[in-house]
Amino acid sequence: MKKNRCFGALYKFELLKILKNKVAVIAFLIFFIFGFVQGEFEVRGNIDPDTLKEHMTLDGRILDDQLLGEWVAVTDEYGEVTDEKNIAYETLTEWIKDIAGYGVVLEDINESRLYEERLKIIDEAYADSYLDEGEIEYWKAQEETLEKPFVWKDSFISFGLQNGVSNTIIIMMLVISVSLSTSFSAETQRKTDPMIRASINGGKETYFAKILAGTTYSFVTVILYLGIFVGYVAIKWGLSGMDALEQVIYPCTQMKLTVGETTFILILLTVLGSLLLSTATMFVSCLLRNGMGTMGIIVGGYFGLFALGTSVPMHMKTLSKICCLLPPTQISPRLVYEFRLFKIAGHYFRSYQVAGASYVIISAALLVIGYFLYKRYEIKSN
Amino acid sequence: MKLSVDRITKQYKNKLAVDRISFDLTEGVTGLLGANGAGKTTLMRMMSGILTPTGGEISADGIPVQAESYRALLGYLPQDFGYYPEFTAKEFLEYFAALKGIERKRAKEKTKELLELVGLSDVAGKKIKTFSGGMKQRAGIAQALLNDPKILILDEPTAGLDPKERVRFRTLIEELGKNSIVLLSTHIVSDIEHIADRIIMMKDGALVWQGRQSDVEGDLEEFYLKRYE
């Protein structure tokens, strides 16, 4: 007789288990509200919202001697804007200092010196990153594709947007660890697993129903959050500056990406990173059969990997590159400053490309290994 | 149908929980008697396919216990089972109906029928966390009956039931035993005295006696206590 898998019904009930978990619901609601809060404050910080429009007065200007001359005229010798009326030059000040340096005299800055300084910083970055010849050649070829002088677009909004998007992953880590840590462990802790495992669909069907429910929850949560945050920013502040080159935020990157493209990359990495976090959480829940232990490992592991990613020295090239792929370190707007490449099948790939693919591969591997763990798990005593 | 248990053994590191037990069961009610720690639960878990024996075999009409088709025949109520506090009784049964491969329409019908049978139809929409111990036990019994099992394994099913519920339960089991193999474990002799056709007694993992109730000399409780002297 053909077995009726009832997968749809099992999936529905697994989702119900997550959604009926009060802690998960509270975490989700806090996250939901935080989307609006971040939308408000991540962009404007402490400044008056009315002054944001004034920041955009210079949008579309070429970053050449003419603009730099104007800038010198409205700033002191160290580049600080001297009059509130010239607020539009504030973000430009930060941009110039990112290249020319902080605490140095800038009154004689010009276009040629600025762009030369930029290339010097990039050369230092090559050395600090222990790049090989092939990698350096790659980036020099990328540099050739950039149109210079750059066109200025104020990055107040876009900087806040990218920061807000990249902060999402840490919040997702907390929500996922709270909501999904009991996905498998609850059956052991609640003593429902004997009845489940004695049922015809208590094996493979139940495992995949749980996985699908957990990843659905994670996916919907991250999309909803990003929708709220980006939507709020778009409606309240507008999305100006998305078509500018990422160099207006991070001047020393050589990637030919617009601000919009970089933001999209961050969004995609956040979604894939959330997928990885949800599969990792459910894997640990299946392995440990303990909700609190699972949460501890996911939260502690996340911060531990962040510490690892930022402390492994660059000269330990392979380990350092691998650590930088992980969500805590990778999902940051500063991914545009990652010069180290991965050579796969004779082609160079950037770290964000490899990171995204690796999150999917690792998630798939965890699902497969988790299935074998689930099948082999024996209910010894409850 | 014949349920065969052949030299079943379960060895843990420091303990032999079940020691080469063999018996065959056919339709009817079999009572599994033994003190706490006798190995009844371990035996029942192996017979439910959720615990792998160290040795021996269990099969039903040649279908091994590990097979999916065995689980299709099985209804199992563990000792001290769990539930989902936020699920209603109806949701609980419909969930387990899905686990037992019962399609949606039939699951709804069967849920309604079983809630009626165990006296929970008035509280079908209430959360299980609001139930008394006896009500939870009845929900558990209903769960075990969802797929009209040919093999029904009940581990201490009367725990938490009041005397009236106990009598009702015995009547239900007696009825089920006409067409199914029912194995019911307990350490309360009166639970099986009037309904079990066969008795199996365990002590320290071993089978100390098995036979028909009619073979028991005198009072079952006295006979049982003598076996443990």
C-alpha cells in the first residue's frame, strides 16, 4: 500500500510549533519594531532630519579641482567645515580625510594629490593583504574600468542604509537562535519523540518538515525585516545615491559597483547568511537535543567566529581568508575593502561571491549530516 | 496476525535491561506485569521500533520492526508521554494523524470520532496545557488509536486516570483486543485482571512467567507477588 506522506500537513504543524512558541513570537515582534527604529536612526543618527536635504546640495558634482577648491574655501586647515551653512561639505570632508588622512593639513589638497594618495593607500592594502601577483593584476585591471574623476553623491543615506542592512544578520542570529533552538530538542525535552518516531512519517518526512518550517520562518523574518527597514528608509529619506559608485562611501575600493549593487549584495548575503544560521541552529538542536545548549553554541559561536575573523593575522592567508567568509565578518559594507581573492578553476572570485556560495553549500551539508544524525538518534530514556 | 519477539536483548554499558525474551502474540489483550525497572518500557520501546535491540528480532507476520510498514500497523502510547502545551486537543490529534499518514479529510473525521470516544469532544478546541492529568492521558490514548492499529502497545496507560475512567478504558481495550494485538504494561494488577487473555511477567529484564490467565492458580495478584519473592 502506498504511503501517504502528508508532508504539507506536517510542514504546517511544524510551522505552528514555531509560531506558538511565545519566546519566538516576542523576539519576532521586537525585531519587527526594531526595523522601524533602525530605519529612523541608522540614517540620520542624531542630526535634524531637515538638514539631510542640505547634505545633497553637491550631488552630481565632479570630484575635481573645482570642487576641491570650494571645499578648501569653506573648511579650516585641517578640513573641518567652519560654517553651518556649508553643511553639504561635511560628508565630503570625511571622504577626503579617508584618503588624505586625519589630523593633517589639507588646505593645499588638489585633485592630482588626492587620487595619488588613494592609489598609495591601495598599494599599502595590497601589501597588508599579502596579495600575490595575479591578485594585484586583477585589481589593477578593475581600477582601469573605474571612471575618474569620481562623481560625488552624498552618502549620508546610503551609508546608513548599508550599515542597517549589515546589522540585520546579528539580529537574525538572535531571533533564529531563540526561535529555532528547540526545533528538534523540544521533542526530546517535551517527551513527544517516542510517539513521533513510532509513526510511519516520524522519520524522513518529519525531519524535512522541520527543516522546511525553520528555513521558511527564517526567510520570511529576514525578508520582512529588510522590507520594513529598507521600505522605511525609502519612504522617509528616499533612496538617493543608489546609482553612485561605491567609491563615494569607501573611496579606496577598486570594485566597480554602485551603491545600489553593493546594498543588494549585502541583502543577498544577509538572506543566505540567515539560511546558514537557521540550518546550523537546527543541526545543533538535532545533535544536542537541548534548547539552551543550542542557543549557547549559536550565540557564543557567532561572536567567537567574529573574534576569530578579526584576529587571525593576514599572513596566515588561508585560515584568515576562510574566517573572513563567515557571516559575522563578511556581511559588512567593508566587504568592498576585501582585496584577497579566491582562485577556483583558474578564475578569480571575490570573497562575497565565494561567501554566498559557501553559505548555501554548508547549509546543504548540514542538512544531509543532520538527517543521518536524526535517523540514528535513539530514544534511550525520557 | 502474529507478533513475534525472538530472544530480544538490550544491553547498556552497566546493565542488561532486557535479557533474551521470547514470546508470540496474536489478537487479544496481553498484560505485561513487572515492578519498576523490570524492563517493560525498554521492551515496549524495542517493540515500537524506537530502540534498537542489542540482539534478537521482532516482527509482525514477517515484517521486521524497523520497516515502515510495521509502523503503519502500530499504535504506541509511551509511559509519561509529552504534548504540545499550546496545541488544542484537535490540533494534537490532527498532527499525529499526519504523522501516521492519514490524509486530511479522514484525519478530521477520525479526530472527531476519537475525541468523542475518549470523552474529550467538549474540550476539543481547548489547549492541552489546560487539561487535567487524566484528560491528557485520554488524549494520548486517542493518539495511539488514530490509524486503527493492528498492534497496540500501551505503556502504563491508566496512569492518571480516575476509577471511572479506568473502567471505561478497560472496556475500550477489551473491545480493541477482539481485532488487534494489544500489549498493555502495568504494575497495577487490577488493570488487566479482567481483560487480559495472556499475561507476561518480567523481573530484572528477564521473563519470569508467561501464559494464559486461566493458567494462573488462584488470585492473579497473589500469583504475581509470589513470582517476585
